[in-house]
Amino acid sequence: MSELPYDPIDELLHRAHNDAHGAPPSFKGRLRARMAAETTVRKQTRLMFIKLGVGIAALLVLGVAIGMNTHLFLPEPEQTQPQARTNEPATPATSNTPAPENNQPAIDEQPAPEPEPEPAPEPKPEPKPTPETQPDDQIEEKPTPETPEQPQPKPEPQPVEPDDVVEEPAPKPAPEVEPSKPESTEVKPESTGAVVLATRLGDAKFEVRYGQQDWEDFTDQELREGISLKAGRDAVDLQLNGGGRARFNGEVVLTTEGSLTCFILADDSLYVDNLNTGEGVLVLGKGHTAAMGDGAGVFYATHLALEVVCLGGNVTLDDENVMPGFSRRANKRGVGDAKPFQGDRFLKGIPERSLIREDFDAPPAGGMYQDGERLENGVAIMDQEPRYLAFNFEPEAAVLPGMVLRFRYRTTDITKLELELFETGEIKLLKRTQPRLFKHIWMADKTGEWQTLELRVEEIANRDDQENFPTHGDLLRNFKLHYQGGEKAKLEIDWVEFVRTQD
């Protein structure tokens, strides 16, 4: 053991001892005894304080250890099964308590009052047998080697049910119908517009693209919104979705502007006919706008200018009217004066527009006159009085510029034929005006042979006024063909059609 630290009292005693040479022996003996006793007391006092400090420190350490590990001891009297997880940390608690055993009863006294509030949650799981199976499932997942849980295979069919639930979503991705959806969406980018605006007529070659895609040869028949067209060597003819016609050279974009069909003309020429279709058309080019509510026109995109020709109906250029048979030009200085149109080879060979056609495979929409005629094998036949074949138009036929009437017929024992087209009378002052009758007469020939007659409607004169003819906008309500001949006279009509041609 190390020596005690220096103390001034010891020094005083030593001095007194040294100075007591002449003292009696008894004094010296008492002095030594006193000095030894005081030294012993001081040593014992110091050791007592040291032991007391060590004991207090040990108690503090033990108290901290117990306070931190109380959760390991308290749940043991509550539930053995759910506390299976805390069995492992219980071992280090014993290793931490080799210290005095007198402190253990103090630990027993502290947890004793704590489990008293905990029995309250114990009755809650007791009436619910199902939650007991749930911790069993969890115990089976982690502490699998526990033997007491082996006699509980019954809850195992319960986890089979959630396995079935997992199998149900598994077949959901199995039907690979969803990947078919993107396949349908992949087709849409190829034709970005969903609305079909036109179809190709004829076999002229041209290229197409959507947006900034590469130009490709057009092989389909349908042209959708947003498509760019670039003609090849020949002009390209189109059938518009509303019934009109178009032809273009150069490059043009086909799109829509609201409810209107819109052509964006980059260069060269464009022809559009929307007469009597009810489908408005816009043409944009070189910063200018042409519009047609009901008309036919030609559009030329030149250097910084847009020229418009009105072939019939109503056509405007930057809100300025263009009269039929005239052209006007718009540039940065505005719209120029009207000039007579001299024609253009670009318009030759434009396909006809079919307006009305009756094949007599079934009665016409407006009905036959029912005066003894009959339909046999797609042919209308009349061989008795009153010696005519007639039917009504439904709807009425509107006269258009370039309108042509054609029909295929055959005569037997007939000498004379008279075609009559009746105009729909107008109502004025609550009285219907007398309708005009346009009539064409000719002598029959080539009896017994099928023939085709073609007449321009605008050249069929009024019966009462030979200088009066049908004009654009007149409405015709019927077709009637009279004949004269012998007793065996018979008239047969294969088909009748009205078409519009562009000169």
C-alpha cells in the first residue's frame, strides 16, 4: 500500500517528540501511542471515504444499468410468446449484475408496481384470438427454431390465404392486353391527325410527312389533319372529306382551322372546289388569307404574294371579294385590282364531281312518278301511257357552274324524245310562283341500242323563253323524259347522273 500523503500534524508531533529528550519515558510512550492512534484514525477515515465513494459510484452505475434495461425484465411476467424476441438481450442483463445482490430486491420492488397498469392491455388481446395468430406468424418468420410454436400449424393455412391474394394480382399483369395499347398509340404518330380530311384520286405520285419527319412516298389513300404534301411531276387530285375537290402542285399542308378545312400553300398552285358542300375552306400563303364559303377557285403562291382566281361562287382575298372569272393579287402593299382570268393548263383534266346518280337498283330517294313504269334488273322501263319516265330529286338538285347531265338509255319504236327539268317554285306573298320548265327535244335514232346523252345544264333553255337558262343556285326538283312513237314504243333508262366538271 502506498504511503499516506503529507500532513502538518505529523510534523508537529515529530517536533514535539524530538524536543522531549528530557521528558520522562511515560510521556514519550503516551506521545508515541497518541501519534500512532491518530495516524491509524486518519488512515481509516481516508479509507472509509474512498470506499464510500466507490460504493456510491457502483450504485450509480448499477442504477443506470437497471434503468436502461427495465424493459427487458418487466414484460416477462406479461406475455411469454410476444416477448420471445427479448430473450436474447436478457442474457447481457445477468452479465451486468455481478455486483452486490442486495440491489436486486430493489429491482423487484420497482417493476412490481409497473406491471399493474399493464394487465389492462392484456385483456384486450384475450378476447381477440385472431391477433394471437398474427404474432405467431411473425415469430415463425424470425425465430423458426422455437419448438413451442411447432404445435401451431393451424395458423399456417391463414398465411396461405394472403398468398392467394398475392396470386390474384399476379394474373393481372399476365393478360398482356396493356402492351397492345401502346401498339395502337404507335400507329397514331405515323398519322398525327385523327381526322381524315381528304383521299387521293388517281395515281399521281407525291411525298408526305407529319411535322419534321422525313419525306416518304405516299402509299395510303387517306390524308389526315396536319399532313404535309409535296407533289411529284404531275399535279395531285384529292377528294375532300366534305365532298369537294382539290388539286395541287408544289408543297402544301392540309390541316383545320376550327371547323374549316385549311390549306397552307408554300409554293406553286392549288385548286379547290367546295361548291354546295357546306364545308368552308381557308387558304393561307405568303402571309395572306383567302376564304371560300361556297365557291371554286385557284390559288398561286408566288414571291411574297398570293394570287386568287374565282371560278365560281364566293371567294375573298384578305376580306376583299373576288368576282367570278377574275383574279386579284395580294402582297405587302395590299390587294390589287381585279383582272380577267385567261385560263391555266393546271385546270385541265380535273376529275368530275358526282352530284346525283340513280342506278335504279332500288327506287330513287325522291320516288318514281308511279304512272306505270317499273324497275327490272337495275333498269327503269316504260312501255305504256302516259309514255314518260320520271322521278323526283331528294334532295333537290342545285345548279352549279359546269354542271352536266348524263343518262344512258335505249329506245324501241320511238321517234322523238323530250327532256324536262322543273325548277322548284318560289313562294312570294303566300303564293307559289310558276316554276320554270327547262326543256330539251331531240329525234331518236339507233333504235334498240344503248346510248349516252350528255347535256350541260346551263345550256338547257327555258320552254317559255329560249334566252333563259338555269343559273348557279337554281334548284331542280325532278327528271322527266317524254317519248313519242308507235304502238310498241318502249323507253329504257339504265342510269342518270349529274356531275360537275371544271373547264
